[in-house]
Amino acid sequence: MNETRTPPTVIAAVAAGTVVVPFLIVYSFLFIVRGGFVQVDQPDITGSRTGELIAGLIAFGFLIFVLWGMGRLLNGWDRWVFLAGQLLTFGVALKLLLDSASGEPQVPAVVMVAALLAMVLACLSPSWRWVATEGGQRVTEAPADRPAASEGGQAWGGQSVGH
């Protein structure tokens, strides 16, 4: 296995994490327009146009946060922003799932399951190694019971390091 190739667990985590992205795009656009540009008779989620605008800006900010976390995980910088975004997604989806006034439960259920899957995949061993090696850019130290990469031509885990 090439140490500089993104592990399938990281790719799958980010893929699962993208489930929330289209919703954030639509809702941020919808509420920013309804709150800032279009006069509406009855606001959707707040009691005022200003509230709709603020909700749209929060959704847009969260969209940027989720995308930033995905980029950090894919590049091997860290997983914490990604996990925080997915945990918030999971929490909001759970709240919507439990609130019968929020509509049908299918969409929050799918988003919640996808966020949980994304968090689990981001915490699996290959994902941890990906971040520990900064996206394959550095070799982690070999455990004491295994030879170092320079001694046996192998990185820890028994995989060759390409030079």
C-alpha cells in the first residue's frame, strides 16, 4: 500500500460526512434570501425577517466549518474539526428526529446515521495513522519491537515506504 494515498476509511468518512452539505447549501441560501432580500408574509423558522437572515448565516457558517473539517481530514492535518462538525450534525439531526413538529423523520434519520458512520470511520486505525503521518508526509516512529524504516526498509505496520 502506498503510504501517501488517502486510506479508504478517510475517503468513506468524508463521503458519509457530505450527506449534510446539500441541506446546508439549500437552507443557508433559502433563509439568507428570505431574510435579506425577499419580503415574506410568514417567516419559516423564526418570527422575523432578521431571524431568518441570522438562521441562514448560521447555516452558511456551519457549512464552511463542515467543509473545512473535511479538507483537514483529507489532507491528514487533523480529524477534530471534522469530528466536531459531524457531532453537531448528529445532534441537530437527533433533535429534529425526536421533534414531531419538524416534519417527516426520514431525512433527519438518514443524516444522523451518515454523521455517525462518518465519525466511526474517522476514528478507525487507518484514519488515525493518516493523520499521525500528516497525510503520509512523515513516517511515524516505529514501535520498540519492530525495526525502524531505515533498518529493514519497512515502516511500522509492515508496509514499505516509497523513496
